[in-house]
Amino acid sequence: MCGLGDSSPPDDRKPVIPTMSLYTGYKTAVSGSHQKLLVNAVIWLATGTAPRMSAPTIAAASSLGMKLYPNPADDQIHLSYVSNENNASIVTVIDLTGHVVFNQVLDQTGSTGELVLDLSNYSEGMYVVTLQNGKDVITQRFIRQ
């Protein structure tokens, strides 16, 4: 489901009523977030797939890498990661109701590793995994069958 509470953000600046004042911030207000939100909503509605949730930093500049497999998963999922920062990385798994179901600080810094998550106590459904190291964040989804 997707909804807009106001038609002003996507307004094309062509008023139906000539005396009407229109919102001009689709691309400029709030650092262009209205445009990003609407484009991502259209992609999600058209494909059924949300655009990749990402970073506070640009993915190409990120010092992190993460791969989840198999996806969808049954009783366990493998999370392989790369971190080039000297900070400890944090792995968090959140269910779609927003509850944190797993949280762990990875004890190695500036490393490559793999974490195997036991999913036997997880309900079927979609989960979001976040790997954070300093200001870099990578987020991916997986499905528990």
C-alpha cells in the first residue's frame, strides 16, 4: 500500500485554476526527498520490489560489503561481510513489525568473515538485516520460509 496525503509534492506547476498557487519543491525542497520518495514508490508499486535501502553514504564509497545466502532461507542464513574500517561492525536483524530479533557486535575490525544465523525460532516472513560500521550502513532483506 502506498498513499500520498497531499498532491502538492508531485505537482507539475500547471494549475487547473489560473489563480491557484502551486508547490514548487518537488525537486528542490528537503534536498529533493519528495522526488526520491515518489520515484521509489512508483518503482515499488510497478515491480513489487522496493528499491535497495541504503546508506547514509554512497554505496560505491562504502567500506562495507555484505552478502546473504540462501535467500529465501529455511533454518539458517549465511551472512558474509567485509569491513575495511577500524571500528567494530554491528549486525542487526529486524522483523517487519520493527522488533529487533538479533543484534551482535562483530569482534573483529577491518576484516572479512561469515556469520551463520539460526532461523529455527524465526516466524516465516521478511526480515531486514543491517550491517553498520561507523557511518557506513548496508541493509538487505531476506525471507524466512
